[in-house]
Amino acid sequence: MGSYCSLTLGGYEIDQSKSYINPFWSCFFNEQDKRSRSVPYDLYYTQPLSDTDEVPTYEYAASVETMKLRLEIMGYTLEKVKREFVEGIERALHSRQQSSQEFAGSLQNNDVQHLSTLMNGGFEHWLISIRYIFDQNITIYSEDIDKYDGIYRFILEYNDIDEDLYLGYPNIGMGYFIRAALEAVDLESELILDVTSLVSSGYYEEDELICAGTAQSHIDSTLAFQKVIILTEGSTDSEILSKSLKLLFPKVESYFSFLDFDSYKAEGGSAMLEKTIKSFAAAGINNKIIGLFDYDAAGVAAIARLKKRNLPANFRIMNLPSIQLAEKYPTLGPQGNTNENVNGRACSIEMYLGTDILTDISGQLAPVEWKGIEHQINIYQGELSRKAELQKKFYLKVQSSIDAGALQPGHDWSGLTLVFENIFAVAATINQEKKRPNVS
């Protein structure tokens, strides 16, 4: 007969597979999500396996909040999900209308009616309907299915990968459906991949890296699930961002990769990053690429030059974000000591390490020193003083959090959090592949 695993959202089973997990599912999880719980044996077996009435589960679980962030990074944004819903429902309605004209019958007419309801009500109407289905745990096999309004039965009847709809959402890929369905449950709910029966039946070992091993081939061939490679201006930038990502956003750390400057003996600076991006683009690199420049005069000028080029669709370029701290920041120059807005003029990664790092024992911020003018944009280029000292302080801050197993009180991570929020937003704009049904 075989054994089954299930994918549930907020306790509602949205899909299942026999004998092995769906490779697509495995891309949603990482091995940090793996867990085991003790549950009553009759959830899986007809009789106890030991002297106790409980058995261990084998599952992967991630909160709705975590899954939303992961899917957004992959490009499954809520805005896209809503747009694809409208376009997909219109395609399905058009197809049913043509069928009802060619083959008169109540099925086609009912489908047209329900699809018209979904189209007129829009994404929010579908969301209300699917939330009710989840809350009431209604399935097509429910004994009392006939008592529910026809729209619920219509949604439940189309739940196969070969249909043009999947639980009422256009079937253009499970990523879109899951991102949409996440809006129907609480943030505290979980997406759970339950592989207990598969492990018990011997399809997988208890300690096997099931998702990691299954996902790799799918990740390699599918743009949406590939790691985002972040190219920076130097090894220090990459190291700071890599260490910070593990502390601030550990649930999505595996979705990003940073160029190892030390291994490749790569030079640093905005000019070299600009050259690297051009080289990667010319070489036809297929990975998701984000070129991250400092928000200084040199970085702004480099971005301006790159925007004149037709970079591939899987490439993005960005500056570090504007930060409030830099709007009135102490500077040293020919005119003496002044407070100026140094956004776009002197914001390297050190500007985002936190006021606890930038402030010395006397309470003074490490000043920006003006170096020269960037002639292409006619803006002065500045640089934070005492960079090596600031970096050393930051690494000590990182280590204290690692030793304690959590971020420490009094540490300012707002700047780097801002950086990653902007990186996530840019990553979400990189197009992903999607299946579109054939509509005549």
C-alpha cells in the first residue's frame, strides 16, 4: 500500500505524497526546522509500539511568519500572489465559458457561476472562503459536505496538480498557493511537513537530512529556490553581513550566500564590484545575484553606470539604504567640524553597525572624513574614521551574542536590520519561473 507524508497548514492538510516527499516541499524547509514530538500512538498506528501510549513524530515545521519571509525572499510576494490570482481566475473562467458553449451541461454552468463569484469578489473573497474551509476542517470527503455553500465544494473539488485550480487558487505553482494560503491563518500557526510514516516504514532514516538531500537537485534547477548570491565591495562587508544574518534572521540564513573574497583573492572597492558584476553578467551566470554597493559617492556613481547596462533579469544592484543616523552626522573637512547628511556620500557598512559601536567612551560618534570629489556625480566622497577599531568592536559584540545564545540588551542592531530588510525586498523582485496552463 505504501506510506504517506502530509503537508499541513494550521492543522489543515493541503497536500500529501506517497513513499517519498515532494521535492518542491523540501525547498520550503531546512534542517533547523526538523523536530520530534511525542503524540498518542493512534494518530499513526492501530496499536502501541512500546509500553507507553505515545510515539515520536518526525517532521519539519516553520511558523507562518517565517514562511512568509522565506517565500517573499524567493519572489512569492503578496502583491504578485494577488495579481496572479486575478489573472488566473480570468483564464479559468474564460476556459469554462468556452466549454459551456461547446458542451452544454450543469457542471460547466456551475463552474462558470463559482468562478464569476471568485473573480468579482477578488482575492479577499477567496481568502475568506479558504479560511472558513481551514477553520471548519472541511474536505471533499466530509460526510456533511452537502450542507455547505456550493463555493466551498467547488474549491475543494479542484485540488489536483493536473487541474487549472488548486483549492480555488490558479494552479501556477505550489509556491503561489502556499504564500496565498498563509494569509488565511494566524502568524503563530505552522506549516508542517510530517514524514513520520515514511521514517517508520523505512523510506528514510531517523537521522537522515531528508529535506536537505531532497531539495538540492530541485534548488539547482529552479531559480526561485536558488540561493541569492550577494556581492559586496570587500571581504569585511561580506563577513559582517554573513555573521549578522545568522544572528538576526537565522530562519532565512540558508537562502543567501556571500562571495568568499579570501578564497578567490578578489580585490575590494566599488570599482572592482562593478567589474565583477559586469563579468558575471557577461559569463551568463544563472544564479540570483545582488550587487550591494556602499551608499557613498563612489557607490552611487557605480550604480548609475550599471543602470545604463542591460543586466540579466536574475541580477539586481543596490546601495546600502539611507539611514536616519547619517542625516546629521559629524564630519571633518576643510571647513572644519560640521554635522551633515552623509547618506549617499559616506555610508559604508560600518555606518550600520549600531550607535553602540560608532560611539566612543566619551559619547562621540566616529566622524566622517572627506576625501575628494566623485566627478561623475559631483559629490564629495567621505569615509568613516577608525574603521578597523569599529570592526573589532563589532566582532566582539557578535561573539558576545553567540556565547550567550541570543542578542544582548543594549546592543543596537537597527542599522543592520534595515540593511537586511532592504536586501530581502530586492531579492523578492528577482523573477522566478512559473508554470502557466494552456488556455485556448
